[in-house]
Amino acid sequence: MRFPLLRLAVPLIFAVGLTACKGSDTTTAPGSLANVTVNAPGSVNSGQSFTLDLAATAVGVNNVQNGLVTVTIPTPFVVNSVDASSGTNASTSGGTVTWNLGTLDSNSQSTLHVNVTGTLPPGSSAQTVTFSAVLTATGIAAGDATAQTNVQLMP
């Protein structure tokens, strides 16, 4: 069950503390209130690496159990490295980064930094791609907390 008014109010209040946030979404699943964000530059040059900064936050009094964030890395980007905060771990497979949060204590945040590089073929024009992060957990279904941001890859 969703609470539409709460769903609108919480991200607005929470986003104040995330000044560079490009994409953010908060779930209001019964018993769980969590937020996922993804931040990236608006544009990068072909061949230039940059870091996607992600955050998963348990907002409120309840822990987030069995937390998992799935990050989609679209082509033509490739993952160079991942750096997950203490107590969490991340792995890559193809165009997906899987970030295992385990239990995220109430009113706490974990971060993930994903270093990526995108390369366009010679003679290509600029391409806009969407990076997305989906937070799931016990009581939080896929699609309930999804953050996205666009990056324009310049030739």
C-alpha cells in the first residue's frame, strides 16, 4: 500500500541534504522507508572515466532487511571498479552492478562508488544514456524505489 502524500513529501525533505543529487526515489512500503540516489555528471567526453555515486538510506525507525541495489550500466559504458562502504559489498557482471547492503540500520546510509568509462566509435554523435539504481529489500518490491540519471556522452 502506498501513501501518495508521504511519497511526495519525503523525497523533497530528504533531497535538501543531497545538493548534488541527480536522481532519487523513496519507498513507502509498509514497515520500511528507504531512499536510493544516483549522482553523475551531466556530460562526459568519450574515453573519459567518471564516478557514479550512489547512496542507500534507511529513513526512519525501522531497519532495511536484506537490502540489495541493482545498478544498470548502459552500453557503451564499462565498469572500471567499484568501492562499497564498510559492511556492504558489490560485484559486477556485464552491464550490471549488484550491491548487497545486508541490513541497513535505521537512520543510516551506505554508499557505493562505481567508476565507469564510456567510449563512442569514431565519427559518432553525442549519445544520452540513462543510469538506474533499483533498491529492493524485505517488504520493498522491485520498482518501488528506483533512481535514474542521464549522462550525455560527447564525441
